[in-house]
Amino acid sequence: MNRNALWILLVVLLVAIIGGYMLFAKQAAAPTTETPVAEELPPAGVGVPGDTEAESVTLVSYTNEGFSPDTVTISVGDTVRFANNSDGGMWVAADEHPTHTEYDGTSTREHCVDGAAIGGTFDACRAYASGESYEFTFIKAGTFEYHNHVGSSKTGTIIVQ
């Protein structure tokens, strides 16, 4: 093997190692606030039995008619659990439709990777079937409008104080 071929091989190996490390480190360091729950949930506003953190979890039910309640007020650090009690899919996402940029300024293409949100964004990044739920913990104050990406005419508002 000549000297130029050896250098090319060394550079290719080095690029592959660094690229693999960066990809793995990004995936390992990207926390998600998404928590799929596949259990039957009570209607909105009713505490979950045995849930010691019920005060910090606000329940929003998604039905065929839309989100209920459609506006909730919570504190920074509180969680909202969106329960799909409809006949169809529920993909909760921050406005604006279809890019979902309102909560953190990143678009769906930037913050949804393989069906999961990265970087703590308010976007379920996939549709949840009837009986499933999506949770999100709001870490900044503001008024955040959202919609069902599967049926964008169904909307709601989260006020975080």
C-alpha cells in the first residue's frame, strides 16, 4: 500500500470515528419530556388514584369533539397529560401548524427524530392511538397554543405562570 492510500484510509477512519461519536453523544445527551402511557385514564380534571404528584399533573382529555378543557393554567415545572379518548389519532403539538415552532423556535424537522422529541420541545412527534396519552412538562412561562397535528382544527391553550 502506498503512502497516499494509507493517509486516505487514516483520514476516512478518523472521520468515521468522530462522526459516530458525535451521533452517539447527541442521542445520549438529548433528554425527552415525552412519556407515553398506555393505560385507561380518568376524565380531565380528575386526579389519578395513587398518584402522589397529582397536584402537578393536569389532565386534558382529547375526544372526537376536541380538547377538554381547551384552556388550562399551570405553573412552571408542571406537567400536562393529554389522554386520547377519541376514535382517531392525537398528535399534540405547539402552534404554528404544521411546523410546531411556538414553544422553542425549532421546527418539526429539527426537533422530531425517529418519532421522538429532542431538546425539550412541546411536540409529541407522533400520533397517539385511542387509550394512549402524551405528557409534557412545561419549563418556561408563557401562553402556548397547540393543536392536534392529525386534525389541526382541534386546538387548545396552555398558560404557564
